[in-house]
Amino acid sequence: MTDRPRSGLAAVSTALLEMSRQLEVRDVLKTIVVSARELLDAEYAALGVPDDHGGFAQFVVDGVSEEQWRAIGPLPRQHGILAAMLHNEKPERLDDVRDDPRFEGWPAAHPDMSDFLGLPVRDGDETIAALFLANKRSPAPDRGCGFTAQDEELLGILAQHAAIALTNARLYERSRELTIAEERSRLAHELHDAVSQKLFSLRLTAQAATRLVDRDPARAKGELQQIAALAAEAADELRAAVVELRPAALDEDGLVHTLRSHVQVLDRAHTARVTFHAGVLRALPAAQEEAVLRVAQEALHNALRHSGAEHVAVRLTRQGHGALLTVTDDGRGFDPGAVHRAGRHLGLVSMRDRAGGVGGTLTVHAAPGEGTTIEMEVPGG
């Protein structure tokens, strides 16, 4: 590769560095595909991760619009050239994929492709994915195939690093899953203890009210009011636990849809009005999306449980290359300094940690009698 221009080597270095920065599997896959298409100047690129049932667990494309992708239909099966990449160790470089005897056609909405370059992404002896490129945009006029041996060599280097990045991302997600499992176990124990205590108190108070209802109606009324208060506290504990235990549907629905659905549930469950507005956003890295969602949930929980607000407004807007989350309530507010000195952080420490963990910042605007606004800014990918 000594004849590759310095700018090309810089592009390779940038692509490899970007892959190494990603921690989430879906971010790694997308970075690999985008990098491969840009480096080799291809019109289309795709990467498929096989499942154990003849299909693909994940299939990421670049160069195809969302409308085209929806029109194409279900994910492809492992057949034809796609299967060859998964079962052969060597790359495939073709003048025209449509002339290959293994070619089995594609759906009507599929873009037309001709010159083709593909190779397996391998971790040791295991093929963990297959990378495909089609339609070299600036082919050499004196060569039959748009893609060159130098392109094949470059893609091979990219695939080697892609295997490392993908393996690391899988290990990271596995580690996080174990952490989440431990956290859910802890929350389950806390939920059991808290709700069991509330229910035990409810039972005793109800028994006392039953004994008093005939001989001392006034005291019985007081016991019934206590029952209502305990029931409300138990409901709050359950709501909080459900928020933490329920896995976010970020992978399937995205941040905006997931947060909007969460707000709609809270709006129905509480007497306070809870509203949501979202502007046009760029996609954020998965870790940032999860952090934004969790901070929004914590801020909403605090506002609905502690502020006495009549209206809580959630806004998610674009901020440069990133996003700005704002949660505002018209409740009683508080003195952030006094809360900190008293040791009642209301989740502020947790929210700041989440924001800082993804390179973001958290700002609290609050004063007694003036409501509260929580702002979280993340820089984007």
C-alpha cells in the first residue's frame, strides 16, 4: 500500500480510530459500513451479522435511503453471494455480480448493482459478519472491475480492525447486561421490602379501622385517611420501580418515540399534565440516547413525586451536533444548595453522573416557589 496517497492513509487512520471509539454494537456496525463505503468510494455498502437460523441477526446498510430500505422488505436470507461471504474465507471481487451463477436476484425495490467486493469479517476461525460493497463510483477506465486489488487489500485491513471493534463492543454489552441484571436484582429486593412494608401497614390500619368504625367513627375516619396515604405511597414506589426495571425500547423505536411514549404513560397515570415536544434531531450514539432517557425519567419522577406541579414539560431539541433535554415543572421548587447540604439530592448526583459519563453536562435551575428546570446537553457523535 505504499502507492496509496497520504490523504487515503489519513482516511484509513481516521476510520480505524472512529471504530475503536465505539462501545455499542450497533454503533460499531454503522461505523464499519460508513467507513468502508467512503474509503473505497462505493455507492453502496452493507454488513450482515448472521444468526443461527439461516438469516441475519443484524443487517446494516449505507447508501440506501430509509424509504428504499422499507420498500425492499424483510432482511435477506443467507443465500447466494451473501452465503458465500459467510462460508468462504477469501474475498470476492466481481465485475458484475448479476453475471455470477450464485446470484439469485433481489426484490423489485432493491437498487441496481453491478461491480461487487465482499469479504468475511473473522474473529480467529469464526466468521462473525460479512462486508459487501457495490458500484465503485470512480472506477479506473482501463480495468474491468470497478474495485481494484488495492481496494481489496484496504478492505481486508478494515475488516481485521472491524472484528476487534465488534468483539470488544459485544464484550462491553455483555458486561453491561450483567451490571443491569445485578441492578434489577437489587431493585427487586428493594421493591419487595418497600412494598411489603407498605402493604403490612395497610393491613394493620384497615384492621384498626374495622374495629373502630362502630364505636368511634371519627378515629375510624382518620385510619381510613391513613390507608389512602399509604396506598398512594405504595403506588409511587411501584411506578418508580417499573420505570427502572422496564428495558428501554431504544433499539427498536429510537429516543424520541421511546421518550414520547413514556411521557404519555405518566400523563395518564398522574393528575399533573405531562407534555412532550421534540424538534428535528440527529441520531445520537446509543450510550448518549440511554443517558438522555434515564435522566429524563429521573427528572420526571422527581417532579411528579416531590414538586406538587400541575404541569411538567419535556423538550428534546437539537443543539449543534448533539441534543438538549429540558424538563420543566411549575411546582414548589427548591434551593439546590440547601438540598445538597441536607444530603437530599433527589437524584441530582445520579443525573450528573449519567450526563458526565457520556460527555454531557447537567444544569439545574430552581428556587423556592418558582419551579424547577433540569437541562442536560450532550455533544453528539
